[in-house]
Amino acid sequence: MESGIKYEDIVQATVSAIQRAETELPDDVVACLENAEQEESSEIARSHLQAILKNTGIARRHSVPICQDTGIIILFVEIGRKLSPLPDIEQALIEGVMKATSAVPLRPNAVHPLTRINSGDNTGDGLPDIKYYLNNSEELRITAVPKGAGSENMSILKMLNPTEGDSIDRLVLETVRNAGGKPCPPVILGIGVGGSFDKAALLAKCALLEPVNDMDEKENALLKKVNSLGVGPMGTGGDTTALAVHIRTAHCHTASLPVAINIQCWANRHATAVIGGNGKWNII
Amino acid sequence: MEYHLKTPLSIEDISPLRIGDIVYISGKVLTARDEAHKRILETPLENMPFDLDGSTIYHCGPLIQEKEPGIWQPVAAGPTTSARMSAMTPQLLKKHNVRMLIGKGGMDNVADSMKGKCVYLAYTGGCAALAVNSITKVCDVHWLDLGMPEAIWVLEMNEFGPLVVGIDTGGEDLFRNIREKVNENLEKALR
């Protein structure tokens, strides 16, 4: 039996999810920035935070990208097991990215790694970066995550010795220190601990999608240490170096301890299209 | 202090600026990032298609829409990470009388090469929609073969800011000062 979800539904839902992610900063991130602006003691830092809030408002009102670095597009796709057979999802997602590039519009950012030749439409070998997951629902979820280079370039992965668990805080603080103003602080830190070389990085990336303020005691304690550094918004000093720290763990080999730190700028952009079994969809 | 300056700039215009001051810029501003810097350094003076004397360079790869052939509309134009241009900047300043660099995040080891001739100003990273509000016209584009982000866009701007003076003509560097403090704080945080 054919699924009620048509190829064109997936294309359109992908375009809409990208459009929403690029132009509307999620409410929890905005609330966090507003709170930081109220509590910030440095005048220059406050001026940066005010500019950020003003910028975010303009982007939302005029439906234009928040940042000119519209990123490379990462798509987290969750496929419900109860759905009937689906059309060619992969091709539909790629077409969605191409269409969004002219519709939003997006800056063409995808280049060959060595020739640096730009594909012009944000697609290429391995782009968009699509990650598939299965769940038990009867819906298809597409989460669009535009990832800018400024913060991605400051991210790190380190294979620690298994006995070096106590040095993770130092690694985090040194990474934030070394990054300085380059990743557009205030940042959000996604930290992946355990798994494998690539699993740790994926854990770190997924951690960035958690509700910003939903932190446990350990995460809050690390956030406090990060903010005691005084890097401040844009690296010009202040109390607000990070808005949040999110840690995700996975079991790993007894002989290894991979740790990945994925840095996200204040523009923590993401939006999800939820497509029902009947092909009707909405953006959350 | 707060300053409102108009490009092109002279040494007299920029020498009163001190780190931490706020500046608003009006007039022509040229975007240039990695590939454009490389090409400026490779291009002999007589072959340069634009003049950098008294110029303001904005580390920015804008998103610009071509409404109809040759009619450009800016969509998003925030700053890019200036540090990527650090290594090429001393040579750039030796070759051309660039008076102001605008970007984000600070620059590494360039303060000495800027002494007495150029300032670095930091704009708030990510504020691309806000920056577009101060662009009154896209005057010209050079080297579009480098791709939209890497091309040189000549923008007419009105009261572009607030910009924070990050490196002044006296060789003072706000980002370096903050980094030194952060180093002290890091050891305290881990104690």
C-alpha cells in the first residue's frame, strides 16, 4: 500500500522547516538572551546583547535570515515504523534544500573541500547532512539545523585516557578560552562523553537541540565555571560567555574515553516539520 | 566615547579612537574575506579594479539577491570571524592604505602592524538583519567569480553600528586584554 505521504509533501515540509529555522530563533533561546541582557554587568556586553535581540526581532518580523551564515543544512529525520512505504525521502530532502536556497533565500555555502568550488545550491557530496532514526510513531519528523562555520570551527574532539574523566572540565574551559570571541558568544555547549570517535561528536551535536534551560546540577555547575571566565558576548568581556551547557553520555570501550565539544553560537537555530501519515504537516 | 565617522577615512579621523569606544560608520564600505584577501595580495597595484586608499574593509560574506540583472538587494550582512584574515592583514596594510577593518571576534598578532595607520572594530556577530538596515545601496561588486560570500561588495552604509573599537592606532588590543584576564580566571575556576 502507498503511504499517504507524497514526495512533494516532504519537499515542501523541508523548505518550511529550513525557512522557520533560519528566520525565527526558538522562544527558549530568545528568553535566555533577554534574561542575560537584564543580568549582564558590562556595558559593552549589554550593547552586544541588545543588538542581538534587535536583530532577532527584525529577522522574525520580516522573515529574513537571522545571520548571513545560513550554515550547512543538517537534517535529523525520524521515520515512524507504522508509516506505509515512503517515497524517495533522500531525494525529496535534497530538493527541499535546493528550493529553500532560492526561496528563503540562503547563502550558497557548500563548496568542494579542496577546489573550494561552490555548488551554488547548498547541496553536494554528503550535503545536506542527513541522519535517519526510526521510532514507533505514525509520522515523519524532519528537524532542520543550519550550522554556521564560526562556531563549528571552534569545536573539538579528544580521545582521553580512560582515567582522565576528571580533566573534562579543564578541557571544556580551555576550549572556551581558546575560542574567545570567534564562535559568537554567548554560546551553547554540546558535550558528548563516551561512545566512539564519531559517536561522541554526534552526542555533542544532539545535545545542542535540547531545551536551552533544561540543565541538571552538573551542567549548571559547569555553566557557572564557563561564565566565570569573563570572555563575554563576542569576546569583549562580560558575564555571559555561555547560555547553556548540555552533556550527553554513552557507554564506551573500557580502554577509551572520547570527549567532543560542539560549540553553538547564540543563534541556536532549529525547527521541526511533523508530517502525519495522511501527508498533512505542520512546523513546531 | 561615541564617534560618528564618514568614509573615506584619514589617519586624523581614526587616531582619537581608543579600545572600548563605540563607533558608527557612514559611507562606502568594502566587504572582503579569505579569498578576496588572497587575491588583493596577489594583484599588482596597477591591475586593482578598485581603490583601497582610505578604505574601510568589512570582514563579511553577505547574502545578496539579484532582483534583476545587475540590481542587487542585500538580505543578510553580518560580520565573519576576523581571525581567519590575521595572517594576511600585515601584508595588506603594507600594500594598501586601509584605515579601518570591521569584523567579529578580534584578530591575532596584528596590533603592531596596525600602529599609527589602521583600527579594528568589532560588530556583533550574527546581527545580519540589523546590518542590512544600515545598507542604503549596493554600489558595485568585484571578483564575483570567487562566489557570493567571497566577492568584494561595495556597500553604501548609513550609521552602521554600534561598533566597538577592538584594536586602536596605539597598538592597544581589547581582545588581548580580555584573553589575559580569562587566563587568570581559568586557573581560579579549576582550583
